[in-house]
Amino acid sequence: MASSKETPRQKMIGMMYLVLTALLALNVSDQVLKGFITVDEGIDKSNLIIAQNNKQIEQAFKEYVEAGNVEAKPYYEKCIESRIKIERTINYIDSMKYALIIATQKTTKPDTSQIRHMIKLDDFDTPTYLFIGDDETDLKKTPYSAYDLRQKLNGLSDGLNKMISGLVKDGKLDDADAMSLKEKTKTIIPLDRNVMENDLKMNWELDNFYNIPTAAVLTNFDKMKTDLKNVESELFRVFAASSNKHLFKANKLQAKVLAPSSYVLSGETFKADILLSASSTELTPDRMTVLMGAKYDTATKKLTMPGSSINVSEGIGKFEALGSTTGEQKFDGVIQYKNSYGKFEYYPFESSYMVAAPFSAVAADNMNVMYIGVDNPISASAAGFAPTDLVVNVSGCDAKIRTTGAGKYIINAASSGTCLMTISAKTPQGLKQQGPPKVFRVKNIPPPVAKINGKPVLSTLELRSNELTSINSIGAICLGFEFPVNAVVVGATISGIDKNGGIQEEKLSSNQLTQKAKDILKELKVGKRVFIEGIKVKINNQTMTAPDVIIKRRS
């Protein structure tokens, strides 16, 4: 529909149509998407670490108050109040994140920790529609919109600042600490750049959600959550210090040994962190020493065996031992800690880990899933056996397996569901199964989309006359699918309006356009559309349907 005055969005669309190739190139490259995935996974890990640290501080604060230190109770209550306020906003952000995942992934069970396995991470339109609306000059203001998120963040900042000011008024927080906290809360306030881009004044909402790929928006959400957890961490720290609570009092210290696993394979390295609970970066090597093999006499309160020191970094002792002998391996020692009075205190520790011989292992060469109708490469091995002594079987999903090399296999599945892979080894006593069966999920190949002039079609195309006449065939591709597949169009129906206003239709039985189909495109008038429907695509031994294509002639 024409109008006397175009909106900035309409002007932008017009410009984008002038450079169709550039528009298609805007499909974010795999390298960029992988970059977002890496960053998002790093942010997720940081969020987990911050959350764990905050939880430990809150628990230590609680124990301190329950131990009879009533003067700290008001600060502890403010810690709880601030955490609840921040958690509400984080839950709101997660709801927006889930809505985006559901909309782009077409699922009702979003798994936010698996962005690496999501599809359509280069989707620009869905985030814009969900959070900005149809008109970027008039932002939607419904719940879970970018505008509403901005209000939530501003409201949270105002609420925290009001709480901080209340503590100052009650004489429980000095001006310097209050100013520091208020500066920290500014980090969660949305800020506008107020620069013009394509006749559009960019604000915080547009910068974060307008024409931004799904991968970037999901990463932005997690970054916002990190900022909120950092604010929470700073509030906890200042409130604890202001209550005159020292997190590391001698009577509260306990030796802890933390290890990713107490079970390692022979030949692998066991790693453990030996630390004082609620540790701190203030525990530098001159204040804390971890003495492996040392002995401490609790009666005389003296070391009876000095032991050997290991590296200490930020209050954590780094212990490593080569798992060269199978069985349980015990170790012990003493943590030597210099308290605030300059005197040493000692905390004995002991622990153990198990070293075992390696067992069978299976890894999917592409993903932890397999797909119907394609070759799924699998590697399999079992400790102590040569690949030629292994017998690998599969069951479920009508799957078949064949060997392609030493320890290498190809599995072909015919139906979706769960596929079990069993490894057995040839022994003098006969075949012996090596461990439990390995489970794989079998899925359908992602649906294809059509390609026109070699480019995937994700929305209505607007082409000039010369571009229309250059179309000789219809291609197909499964976007984001890593397996090699041969997608061939085997049928479609093309229809349009000829120069006399009549409707023409041509059925295709291959990917090549007939002369009549080419004439339909050639005779298309400016502003009129051609429809390519019922696009049948053969992928290996499967026939799938691609979304319809609409082509509009520009000039």
C-alpha cells in the first residue's frame, strides 16, 4: 500500500532491496555464529560461578547471624531483599529468552543451556517481531517486550538505590560505600546511543533487539543476567563488610578438597583444589600455605612433619598427581593460615581418589545425535583391545551399521527414536560386552528451503526483470545442517499473472524451469507476484516439502 510519507523502516527496506546480494550476505556466517556460541557458553559459566560464590557468601552471612551476631541481621536481610529483587528481573529475562527460543526453535521445551545445538541462530526477524514489534519507530509496549524490559531494569535500579539510601539514612552505610553501590547499579540501566542510522534514531531497545540475529540476542540476555549477578555480588560484599563481618574467621575455617571427579583412568592426571571454605583472593601465599604430607598434632598445636608446599593461587592450593597405579590413592596434609594477628593456624585435611583402567568409549563424530537417511560416522574403541577385535552392533530405529576403517563405522537409521550401540570384544572366552550400550537419539533431517539463483529463500523476494529472466532452475538446501546431503527439487507448481491479466500455472517435474515457467516470470508486471508452491525436495531417499516461495517484480 502506497503512502505519501514512508516510515524509516520502509525506507530501509527499499534500500535493502537495491542490494539483494548484500541482503542475502547478511545471513550470519557460521564463524560468527560459533563466536556467539562460544561467548554465550563463557557467560553461562561465569554466571554459574558468580551464583555459586553469592550463594556461599549468603550462607556464610546467615550462619554468622545465627551464631548470635545480631548487629549483622539488618544487612543480611538487605542481602535477601536485593537477591529477590534481582532474581525477579532475571526470571523475567529468562521468560523473554524462552519465548525467543520457542519461536525460533519451534519447541515447547526450551533448553537454554544448549544454544550450540539450536537451529535458526541467524534469524533476524523473530527477535525484532517479538521484542520491537512491527514498527521500530513505535515500539510495542506489551509485557515481555524490549520496552517493558527497559522499565523492569530501570525499576530494579531505582528500587536498589532506594534501599541503599535507606541504609544511609539509618546510619548503617557510609556515603563512600553508598556511592560505590549506586555506581554499580548504573551498570544495569539501559542507555541510549542517540545516533542516527538510516534515518532511525537508535535507542537501547533497537541496539539490542532490532535486526539482531537470534544468537546475539540470546547472548545479550545472558550478558544482562551477568551484570545483574555482578551487582548482587557487590551488594553482598559491601553489606558484609559494613556489618563488620569478616568472612574468614579462624573458628569458621574448614579444610576442603574439591575435585571434578574422584575417579580417573590409568594414565590420566588427577586434579584437585584444596582450599579453605569461603576462600578469598586475600589469601595470598604469604598468608596461606598448603603442605602436602604434613602432620599436625592437635594436642601440642604444632607441625610434627613439615611436608612439601604446593602452588597457591587466590587462596586455592593446586594439587596434581599422575594416576599411574590403579586403585584408591590417599593423600593428606595441612593448610597453614596466618590470621589477622599474624599467628599461624593449622587445618589438617585428608582425601582420596580412585584410579581405574580405561573402559570402552564411544563418540559421535558430528553430534550426539544421528539423522535418518544420511551416513552417521561413529568412532568406537575399548581399552585393551585392537579395533579388529571389536564387534559393534546397533538396535532400534531400523538402523544398520558398516565398517569404514579401524574403529570407524557408518550407521544408517530409517526411523526416529532411540538407537542403542553395543561394543563387544573377542576374548578367549568368547565375545564379552564392554560396558553398557551407548544411547543415541535419531532425528529427521531438518526441512529444506528453496534456493533461487543460488541463494536460500527465507522471505518474499523482490527481483528486477533481468533477475527474473536469469532464473533457470530451483534449488534446495537444509540450512545449518552439517551432514553432506544431496537436496534436489523433483516437483513444484509455479503460477502468476500474464500480461493480459490472466492466471497462468505450470507444473514442474524436476528442478529445471520449463519454457512456460520462464515465460510466467518474464511476463510478470511490476508489483505483481509469482508463487512457487508444492516444492518437493528429494534428500537422499526421503522426499520433503520446502516452504512456498513468493517473488515480486520490482522494475
